[in-house]
Amino acid sequence: MALASIFEKIVGTDAGIAFMAYDGSKAGPDGADVTLEVKSPIAVAYLAQAPGELGLARAYVSGHIDVHGDLYTLLDRMWNITTNDLTPAEKVAAVRSLGLKPLLMRVPVPPQEVRTSALARLGSRHAKQRDAEAIHHHYDVSNRFYSWVLGPSMAYTCATFPSEDATLEEAQFAKFDLVARKLGLREGMRLLDVGCGWGGMVIHAAQHYGVKALGVTLSRQQAEYAQKAIAEAGLQDLAEVRHMDYRDVTESDFDAVSSIGLTEHIGKDNLPAYFGFLNGKLKPGGRLLNHCITRPTGKEKTFNKGGFINRYVFPDGELESVGYLVRQMEDNGFEIRHEENLREHYAKTLSHWCDNLDANWEDAVQEVGMGTARVWALYMAGCIVGFERNKIQLHQVLGVKLDDQGRSGMPLRPSRDWP
């Protein structure tokens, strides 16, 4: 069986994908708008030794597989395809065609892949030193690279689009303002923003609401960027960003806490301590807005050790269902007052980021290298499919810390609509 035909068997003849292989074989429809090219035996070795998404990712990141056409289109058409779709006879035929060499060939893992053994030397999952290394791996790529992908807002979390034709910058402003309104921010309040990224929420709260805001991040590059942005905006009296673990914040009696994109890095076993810690930082009547990616149900695995995302993008990342998160918030001092799913907004956000990366591709490759640029292209395009197909979701959950009399301090209805 020719190599291209093996891929066509896996994907199916009606997927609209063409295939090319180094052995000269071709398969798939003529004139297809997307072509997958297998460029060398090393690609086959990666796939044979790690069947599924990890092997495919290794081959693509290392340049032994190429995609001609739109990567999102390819992934969208292949989103539920696995080698399990081959019949036993087809699998035997594929093995006979390929021989044992791909299974025995020693191929190096791309340098962009996190070595689990290296992380293990830093302690158990979510130990402070190990968390710092995991954050460094993903967020300390290059501030210049992130500026090309994220745009001027430098907001690396789901935006909220007020309309279909809203720009990314308008949508990121709307997201920060939505968080501010849910938290009921007013001049003179104190805000703690954990996992603050490049300081977007801290700056927004200080600039537009007169709030004294403290942000913390484990990424040194993010902290340095945010500190400079605060100074340039003349907000030093109100806004501060520190390079530190949120668990080392000593101040308390905050009026509000925002956690935008941090919970994914906390770990299931640590969620009670996480929400308990944030509750302890708040005054009675203080609010927490927790914004994070989730699983669609409680049935999926929260941690995929061998998955592409965990090996290349978010080491040690864990995703829970929103129901589980709500229960942990409730059990650790919060009354839930509002919840919403923004998964369609994240698909749109990622689409803008993909467009930005495409527009700056040559500069991005020069800045971080082809392998890292390919990791980002694959990760973001795949996540669009995930949000669109309801494989992952994005939830905002608003909780309040009641006072000793059970009072929330919440208005009967918001003064302005939240959506």
C-alpha cells in the first residue's frame, strides 16, 4: 500500500484532503484546497512511535510534514479521525507496507517539546519551582513575538466580542470592562489580579475605574513588560505588577480579585487551597471573577500527559468542568452569583490570533524559530476547532464572599447589563 494511500485510508476519501509522500505516491481528490505532505521517513517514524496527535505534532513541528493550504481547514476536517478508524486488515496492510524500520528508527524529539523527566526533577506537579518552569516555557517565548500574535492589547485570554464585526482590540477592551463591571469596581477600591499576564486588567482597572490594582505573574518577561507599560501610562500611583507566585502575596482586604486564565495552571488537587487562598484575600462582600478554559463535562480526563497541548504548550495544565469549579468555589467560601460560557468568543479570538501570526509569519520565524512558530500555528488552529466543536469551553464564574450576617452587598440587578 502506497504511503499516501495509507493516510487517505485513515482520514477517509470524503474529507476533501489530498496527500503527497516522499515515495512519490499521491492520494485524495484533484484540486483539493488542502494537501498534507509527508516529506521524509522520519515523519513516518514519529507517527509509528507515537500514533495520534503527538506523533503528528512532532512530525509537523520538526518540518517532516508540511501543510499546503489552511491549517485550520485541515484540522477541522480531521478533528475526529484516529487510527482506530482503520479495519484490522487495513492496519496489517499498512504495517506490511511500511515495514519495521519506522518503529525501530531512533528519531529525536523536537526541542520545543517539554521533557517530563526534566519537570519531575523540579518537584511534584504544581510545586512552586515546577510551576515557575512551566510558565517560563510558555510565556517567556518573546514579548516581541507575543505582540505580533496578540496585537496592541497584549491580552492572551479570551476576548468578548460586542458584535460580529468588532475588532480584536475592541473585544479585548470589552472583556476587561466586562470583568470590571462584574466585580463592581469603583474608584478607591483595591484589586488583586492573579496571573496578570502583561498587565492588561491591572492597567484597565486603574485607568478607567480609578482602582488601586496589584497584579502578579510567574513570567519575568510579562512582569517587565507590564511595569514599563504602567510607567508609560503614568499609572504608578495606582497600578503595580510583581514577578512572583500568587501564593506569596502577603496583602489582604482586597475589594475584588480577578483570575483571568490562571486556574488552568492550578491543578485539580490544588483547587480547594486556591479558592480558599483567594477568599482569604477578600473583604466581606468582596467578589472573585474566575475566567478559565474548562472541559465540557466532568467525564473527560483533566490531564492528558501524552497530548500535544501538555507536551508543547501548557506543561502540567489541567482542565476541569465548570460544575466542578463551581463546587470548589462554593465549598471554599464563595456564593455564586453569575456564570456564563464564552466558548464562541474564544474561537473568534483565536481566529484573530491566527491571522496575526500569518501576517507576521516571517518575522515570527526569525524571532523564535520555525519549530516554535509551528507549535503556535498548530496549537491555535487546533483550539479554534476545539471551541467550535464543544471539545473545550471558556467560563466566567462570579462569586462573592458573604459577611458574617450572610449579606453579599450585591445589587438586586446590575446597574448595567453584563453581556
